[in-house]
Amino acid sequence: MTLEQEGIASAGWFCGYTPIEILDAAGMAPVRITGERASSGVADSLMHTNICPYVKACLESAAGGKLDFLKGAVFTNGCDAQRRFYDIWRSVVPDVPAFLLAVPRRGDDAGALAFAARLAEFKDWAEETFETQITDDKLRESIRAYAKLRKALAGMDDARESGEIDMPGSRAMEIYLEAQKTPPGAALDMLEKEIAAAKARAATGNAAKGPRLLLAGNMTDDPELARMFESYGATVVSDALCAGSRFSSTAPPDPDIPPLKALARAYLRKSPCPRMVDADDYASRLVRKIEATKPDGVVFHILKFCDAHLYDMPFIRDALRSAGVRTLIIEGDYTSGSGQLATRAQAFLETI
């Protein structure tokens, strides 16, 4: 049953730099929006063809009325495609209020100070839009709830990597997606049940054996990608995805400073997106994860026309080569795969 069917008021978000604690404190269920896998052509009539396929897929959902249940939607200036999506949204979905959050490109003290000011504007918009008051106590409560959820998700990842639990990478992706579309308390309950079941499976000693893969990239939110590699005998033991472990990479905000300042610092200092000035930290974190998990190969999946990621790809590829790990780089179009992709996946697995 969906949140809409349960009568739970929801607000949509698209970018990992959105402090969803503010939406939760406003009484909304923060829902990360994923798009339509099949195109009707409507998005192409509203946006340039050669633009982020994830954004266009979300626009397909919006234009088709599938996001009308939202009470509000939050965009960021994370990339030009999303910035343009915000402009179009106000015409396509005029009855769903939208807010554009300006995210600094620096994660230093000056960037955090500027971001805290933008979060104050976001908070004011949420209070007016959802007709509520967001107190510091409500914010701290939401911060604690999401910190607990992120810690549990990170624990799930550690247990997957070590073999303590038997959980396919495709199922872990599904869990991450559900956790980002469900109120934090309910998401934590769901996660704890999944981990208990996966621990019981591991105790049988029948866990899948095969090449260990790490799945990395940008807005990859389709478990079918991991499931395809698993169907050929591989085991996806870890990820470094925007909709995956980067969600849980946000450190617990400092409880000893005002909550908006704490959120600003925490979000800007998470595992960075290539749009950030210190984006080279993403590559160094990825190398550290490789050293810790020791995968047999890395699959790097990038959506087409994502300039920020594609510009960084040579640097990231060199970092992965220096780490001595075999790498498959795939450009995707936000569909569920193709025969050509399956052939490349099989060929890659044969090399390892």
C-alpha cells in the first residue's frame, strides 16, 4: 500500500543534498522521486532530448499525473537539468508547490554558513506551504530519527560486505529505495526485519558464491542492474550510488549547535557529488571502499548526458586502475537494460 493510499501526506525530493529532516519535521513523509522507465515522448516535447534521462523520466511521471498526490516538491540547483525541471514543474504540476534549494559547491565553513541561510528559507517555505510550525525540537527529533536509520543502513552494508548476512545487492538497492520513500520509523522497522532474515539465511551457509562486485555511479536506482549481474553468478557486495550508500554517508548532525547549521554541515560534508569543489574526495572514498571490501571488479554506471560525472570519469578511472581493480564503465539511459548491456556484463565477468 502506498503512502497516498494510507492517507499520509507526502513531499517529493530528487537530490541527495536535500535535508529531508526539514520535511519530516513539517509533518510530511519525504518521498524520493523515481521516474518512468518507459517514455511516452511527453518529456522530449518539454525538454531537450540530450538531457539527463532521470530528470526526463521524472518529468514523464509528473506530466502523467502520477505525482499529483504530493503536497510539495523540493528541487536543488545540483545540475542544470534539475534546475530546468523546476521551471517546467511549475507549469506542468501547478497545484503542487515547488521549492528550489540553492546548494553551495563548497563544503567548508563558508559554504556551510551560506547553506544554513538557504535552509532557513527552505524551512520558511515548508511552514507556509504545509501550514505548520517547525520548531527546533521537531527538527532535532527528525534529525535523530534519520541518523538512526542511516546508521542501520550503513550497518547493513558492513554486514553485506563481510558476509555476516546473505542479502543480494539487488535486494539491498530495493531496501535503500524504500527507506528513502518511507517515514524513518517505518523504514527502520522494515530494515531490521530484512537484516534478521538475511542473517538467518547466512547461517545456512548457502550464500551465493561468485565474483564480488562493487556498483558505483550517479542516479542509478534500478535494482534490475544488480539483478542482471547476479543472474550471471556475480555477487554485488557493496555500492557507491547516489540512491544507495551515499544516502547513509551523511554523518549524524552535531546536536550541540542549532539544527539548521548542523544539517548544513552534515549534508555538505557527506560523500560528495562531482558537482562539488572537493569532488576528488569521491574518488578517494571509493578507493578506500575498494581496499576495505576487496571486490573482484567495479561496475561504474553513469546516466547519459551527466556532464559532471562524465568530466570526472577519466580521473576516477585512473584512481580505480591505481587501486588495481578491473572496471566496467556503462552509460545508461534510465531503462532496465538491453541485450547489448547483458553481453558486456557477461564479457566483463568472464575476465574476472
